[in-house]
Amino acid sequence: MDDPLARYFSLVEAEWPQTNIANLRFSLETLFEGVTLGGSRVLDVGAGDGRQSFYAASAGAVRVVALEPEAAGSSGGVRAKFESIANRLGDESVEVRSDTFQDYEPGGERFDVILLNAAVNHLDEEACTSLHRDSGARDTYRQLFAKLADMSADGSKLVVADCARRNLFAQLPVRNPLAPTIEWEKHQQPRLWCELLTEAGFADPHLRWTSLNTLRTPGRVLTGNRVAAWFLRSTFRLTMTRRAAGTFSAGG
Ligand SMILES: C[S@@+](CC[C@H](N)C(=O)[O-])C[C@H]1O[C@@H](n2cnc3c(N)ncnc32)[C@H](O)[C@@H]1O
């Protein structure tokens, strides 16, 4: 089998037998929609077991750095899983590192695509919880996003996907059956992320409320909006573009 994407999906099928491949394919294609992976250098922050990292490499990325410290929000053993898949794929373009984003030293390397999939809130959960009302927490995220901007090539794409804070079930004494483990208070609205990322030097925001993968394209039309998201899982994808050096001054 020499199609790298076909190889990736057949490996996923073997490694994660409970995964519905068609749903995964749809979710990955929508996650990276409008993002050029071919020939790119990708940073996957909070990479988990590497589903997105290996997809990016199989879709043509020339280098993928995956940060997975098994910290907040992690399911145990994800890095071991990551490494076992790396061995099976034999793809040397993917490097997994145990550094947190805070500790990672890129050594001057710049990336064309930076992904934070279900990870932005975990970078500093305490700060994230009070980000909408606490200037100290904002400063913490300002520093994190300044670092993110420093390692982004001019014109690079940033993809931030997460749950928003507001959801019907955040106000009810019952768990959301579609997202029973979500701690809504540890999330923030995409508008707030966008505001802080704009300050850091990212521009051209595109926000999409994510629909249920099982409903595919019709689901995007029917449920890919803020109101439906509030009733469902409140998941969003925000993409932004790194402004070129010289077109940006702090605060503007
Ligand atoms: C909910 S998981 C998401 C994993 C993966 N991106 C996915 O979508 O399946 C969040 C991940 O962020 C990682 N993480 C937490 N704090 C981090 C930090 N400071 N720097 C980098 N990664 C971090 C955790 O180890 C965890 O695997």
C-alpha cells in the first residue's frame, strides 16, 4: 500500500478498533480544511496519541513536532501509544517530545501550521478558568500566545479547536450525554481566544461551530452554528493566520 493516507487509516483501524474510520476521516478533513499540509512544518501542541500528527504527516507534512507531556487533560499511556504507532508507520518526519509547550525550546525553528486540538485550555487550566475576569490570567495566556507567535512562520496557519464554555448542560445539574467528561468552567468562548491571539499577532479569524461527525455534510448545514452547538457539544474550530513581521505592533 503506497498511499500514505490509506496506510494511516488502515493503521488507525488496527490500533483503535473502536474508531469509526469514516467519522475520523470527516473530522480530520474538516479540522484541516483550508490548511495546506503538503510540504509544511507542523507543531501539534498537546498531541495526545498522535491521531492528528500522523494524519498531517500522511497528508504530506515534511516535519511534525508533537508535544505530549502527559499533563492536564491527558489519558494515561498516550505517549507510549504514540511511539508504538510511530514505529509501525516508520515515519521519521514525526517527532514526539515530552516537553510542555512552556518548556519547549524550538531553537529558532518556525512552523507553517500550529495545531491545538482540545489543548488550548489545558496549557494552564487555572488561568483558563478565570481568563474572562482576571487580568493576571490574561497575562499568563498573553505570554503563551507570544511564544506561539514567535515560532510561527509569517503567513502560517494556527488551528485552535476546543469546547466553548457556554453550553446548555453547563447550567443544568446533569451531564451532557454527548460530552459527559467536559468541565465547562475550564473552557473559554472562541471570541476570547480570538481577542488574545489577535493581540499576539494573528489575524484573519475564521470560526466554525463544529457539527456531529456522524451527520457529515448535512450535519454541518443543520448543526454547524452557535445555537445548535449550545445544545450539543459547543465545539468550535478557530483558524487564524500569522501576520507578517513588520505589519504588526504590540496591541495593534
Ligand atoms: C484533551 S487532550 C487532547 C489530545 C489530542 N490533541 C487530541 O485531540 O486527541 C489534551 C492534551 O494536552 C496535553 N497538555 C496538557 N498541558 C500541556 C502543556 N502545558 N503543553 C503541552 N501539552 C499539554 C495533555 O498531555 C493532553 O494529552
